[in-house]
Amino acid sequence: MNEPRMPALLTSSGRPGFYVRVLQEGEVGAGDEIVKAGEAEERMTVAEINALLYSLNHARDRLERALRIEALSPGWRSSFEALLHSQASGNAGLVPEAAAHPVAPGFRPLAVTAINQGSTDVLSLTMQSLDGHPLRTAPPGQYVVLRLQQTAGVPPLFRSYSLSGAPSTERYRISVKIEPNGAAGTYLREHVRVGDALDISSPRGSFVLQPGERPVVLLSAGIGATPVLAMLYALAAARSTRQVLWLHAARDRQHHPFRRRSPPPHARVHARPKLCLLQQAGLARQDG
């Protein structure tokens, strides 16, 4: 709508609308009767719920009342719980999950120290500090942003890539899928060499391996294995005894970017992983 204030206008209007979920599919048309089938023991109007989150008034008794509504979605429930337990200023119910992992702004030049061809269309780049200062250890699963200046006077490209290596303060590794018309991937493959410097952001993102002792199930396909690999490396480095199940799908052997990179030795000994490579049926038979 070309109106940057639209989110604020929507919430301040007090008329945000709401979504319903489909319990049973069917045809709905003009003139059909809408019948209320039941009532909850605790209930609030949509306007009341909206005001409780977006207004400045977060009365404790009303927050507790809202949390007693069984139909409240997980997202709204977590927002109200954050408000209920918050001691800080501001609206804790609107703080994104990524804020739990604050990052420094800006970019830092890192030297490319290794380039490896992971598969037919995947390139892995290892980068280290130029000045010898340690890098920030990234929680496994986070990503970095690359700023690529292809030509002087032309706006740079910004691309996000998950870290695919072991947690380290010495080096970062990213793995990039080279798409046929991908500007960033093509630039990295054709113009970046060992010794070149790339502008890299601090690691960021909230999709990270959660601590604990519960079993870990990891699902990935193709280049989507990059954050999963970082998680496996972290489990291995910690000599974790958690049960690990990794399911990975690839088009075929040529397009499986990490088939030559076996799980870390500690992962096999301590984390008791179960590794399963899934491929398309015809190609799996062809490749044996």
C-alpha cells in the first residue's frame, strides 16, 4: 500500500481482524447460517485481546485471564506470558525471538583461506580474521550476511548463508548453492579466490540447536543441510550423549553436497547418531 505506517495504523485502529482454522472442509456460500456450537469457560473479545497486547495497559489480572483461554494460539500465549513475567520497560510481548541473540551491527572483512567444491553445484568457503582478533562463536544453526561489491559504483549484493562448519573463534565456513542465474553464487564461483577478503556480518538468527538431553531429530534437503551440519559438529564437540536422527534428502549423488564429509568421529562414538540419506527412488536404485 506504499504506507510505511500501515502496521502501526492497523494495530492502533483496534480493528485488526482475526483468523479461524478449518476443522472440517466444506462449501460455504452467501446466505449460509452461522451457528455458535459452544462457549469457553473463559473468554475475551478480539478487541480486548488486541488491546491487551498492543496498548500500554497490561494489567496482570487481565493477562492471567487471557492465559486461561484454552483456544489461545501459541504465539499469543507466549506474548502474554512474556508480558506477565517481564520486569523490563517496553513491550516484552512484541520482542521477536531473534532478539534473544543480539548481534553487533556492520560488517567485518575476513580472508578466504579455502574454497572447496562440495558437489556439482555447491561451493564451500572458509574464512578467517585478517587482524588476528577472534571471531564470535556462533550458536549452531546461525547464519551470516555477505556484502558483495561486484562493481564500483553499483549497489552491493547482500546474501545470507548459514554457517556449515564446526563452532570456532578462528574460522567461519559457508556453503553456497550455485543457481544457474544466481548473481551472488556466480560471483563467488567466478571471481573470489583464496586470499581475497569478503565483508561478513556477525552471526545471527534464532534457528539454533536447543540445549538439553532430549533426542535430536534433524531434517534437511540439498543445501538445507548447512545449519544441520553445524549442529552435528557442535554435538560432536560437546561429546553429547543425546540420541541423534538426521534425515537428509538429495536429488542424486552428484547433487549431495556433503556425501564425502563423514560425521565427526566424536559424533559416531558419543552422540550415537542414526544417519539416513534419502534420494529420489529411481536415482537411488541407479546409484545403488
